Amino acid sequence: MAVATRPYQTEEEEEILAKRIMATRGRPLDAMKYIRIQSHPGDSPNGTSHWVPMKPSHLQKHYIEHRGHRTAMVKPRRGRGSAAEMYCNYHTCLTVPNTQALTLTHSDDTTVELFRMVKHFHNLLPVEISLVRDSEHVLEFPYPNSSKYIVRTANARFVATSLGFTHFHGSEVAKWDEDKIPELLASVLPSVGKGHICYESTPMMRTGFFYDIYQAAKAGENEFVPLFYAWWWEDSYSYEPDDPLVRPEDRGYGKGQGAGHYLRLDDEERELVALHALTDGQIRWRRKNKELFDSIMPGLFKREFPENDIDCWMSPGSQVFDPEALDRLLQGCKKPEKIEDDVLIWEEPQPKQRYVIGVDTAMGTVQGCNSVAVVLNDKLEHKATLRGKWPPDIFAEKVARLGKKYNTALLSVERNYPGFSVIGDLVKESHYPNIYCEIDEQGKPASVLGWITSTRTRS
């Protein structure tokens, strides 16, 4: 039996539901109860589609309930997080006059796909409120609403200074061209002002604009609400025992009472089940997709389908150390016990303990790199870090105080420019007595203090 082309039986029903939808201002989840979508034939006993109330996924419901005025969201591939933010912005356009919403995507193809999604939201509405113009990825609501929803690709050609946006959504921000982001945001953000902002993405590099925004949000250093969603928040990421995509060795097992009832789990899977109550179906899905994505590039599964917000980021450049070993170490990291005189302290100096401080120097300009001094004990355990942008003389003074605090630690100072200036101030101004010097081929101390970074020392 074919499903009706429209979800509403009568004009009167359409009029009633239209009024109910328009009355849900500020309550996007409530509006879903009055929006009809077609059910999947497999969900019906007689194998037919029906018009049913729109229902958010597990991830979408949580996001809509917890998003802030400014939000940074890390999400899994195809986790429907973008759709959740766009639905909220569309609902505001619909129910709040003069809303101006902008979504910027990472590619032209995605722009087309996401704008089609916005139009799909609108096409599900009663005819009573579906009078709208759309062109060139712009959805315009007629007077007296006069709201507008624009979907564009993130590139430096986009100029928004002439428009005042109330809602700005950056989609897959980690995939944007980092070189173009400053110019792009300089164009967009002034027009947003105090408006709503959401940056969301699957994780990419352990550096860059999106990574910095999310990490600062976690640390409480900006106004953004950090929201992280592991892959199991997406309801569809599960396989039944007879699913053709299931690995041959995982087929034929019945439905257990939680994961591991029939499947034989490894240590990593057991930990995930214990922490997150994963089901057999989710373990089947994970095994298949981890095998698939990691065969393309080692570690790709955890980037596309994150399981925590620590080991899902890739380190830039070539990998000297084992990435999985680094990820395990990262998960054991903890916040410093306190911050004192620009020093992050994990442990105060211990009596009779020997310490070494590695010193990496920089010029201290606003655009330049940080100067860094890291304190290690004789077991090479990290105990404190001094980091910031200071002129060489100020940095030398701070390093000297840090060294004296940690039992007159051995200072190992890079003497590449401006390291010579730092070493000079440590000797002449601070009279620091314990500075590393290299040993020559005859086993004698070199005539200059510090160490040099070169092709030879790097290797």
C-alpha cells in the first residue's frame, strides 16, 4: 500500500499543527512532535510506510538539550551532529522573526548536501507555513517573518560584513583551510556580535583553530560549551548477527545480554563494555569498521569515530614515536596542582632530588613562538613547566628563579638565537652556577655553554 504524498489528512489538521509548531519558540524538541516524516517500511508489521512524528537520534536529543549560546562539538563521522545544529537554527528562523542564520561548510559538495537538508526540514511542514523562497543556497521566509538561512562554503571569498547574523554554524571546522580561517572569521564574526555560534567537527590534527577552541572550552578558558560525542551516540552504529556487513568470524551469534555474552572480547573491548555498556551489535560494528578504516591509515578509525577526546587527534608531521603509545600516555596525564609565577607545577621540589630543566628559547614577540622551560627529575618525570612570550632577559630571570627553586637544577639551554642572550643573562645577571655545556671529542667541556640545534643533533 502506497503512503500518502502529504502527512496531513485535512486542511484543518494542517492549520492546527501549523499553529502548534509556531508556538514552540525556544523549544525545538517540542516542535518535532508536530512534524511528520515517513517511517521505514521495516519498522511496520505489514511492511508499509506511515507518517510518524519526527524523532531525534540519541546524539541529537542530547545536543539540543545541552548546546550553549557558544558551543564546540566533537562528533563522529556521519553522527548527525551537523543536522542537529541546523535543525535548531532552522527552527529559530521559523519561529523568531528576523533571524539571520549562516552555516559554513568545508566543501562545495557538503554545502549542497546541507542546504538540501534545510529544505527537507521545511518541506515536511504543513502548507500553511511552507510558503518560502529559496535560491543559491539561501532560504528566505516571507514578511512578516523575514528570517533568512544561508548555507555557504568556507573560503576567503565569502564576505559577510554587510549582513547581521544572529546564528553562525561552522561545520567540519577542523577540515577548513587553516590559512584562510583568520580572513574568513574576520569577515563573519563582526556581523555575528553576541549571536549564537557553534563550531563542530570530526577531530583532525592535534593543532589548529578547532582543536584550540575545543581544548580552551574544556579548560574553561573561553565562553564555549564543550560537547564530545563518541561513535556509540549514533543509533545506527550497530550490526545484527546476520547483517551482511558483519565480519565472517562474528556471524551467527545470537543477541546477548550486553556485549560479550556471546562474542569473545579482547581487553580493549572489555574496557569499553565496562565503561559504556556497549552491546554485541555495537562491538560487531566496531570490529568491522576499525578493520576497514585502519587498513586505509593506521589510527584512522579513532579519528573518524572517536571513543574519547584525547586520542582522537592526529599529531602533525611525521611520527617518530608510536602514536598509540603516545595516546596511552596522554590518557594518564593530569592537570597541574597549581600555577605560581607563570609556572605550572605538578610536584614541588623534593629534598636531595636532582632536577634538569630543558630550556627552549624564543624572541618573545606577540606573533612569535613561546619560550619554554620544562623541569624533569632524575627519573625523567615531568614536574613543572614555564611557558610564555617574554624578551630574553625576562625569560632568563624567570628560568633562574625556577632553577633555584628546584634545588639549583641543571639548566640545559638551547643556544640558537636568541639563546646566547638568555645564557649571557643567566651568567652575568643571575650568576646561575649550574648550566650545561657540551663535551668535545677529547672528553673535555666545551668553551661555550648550552647546546645547539642542528641537523646533526636532531639525528
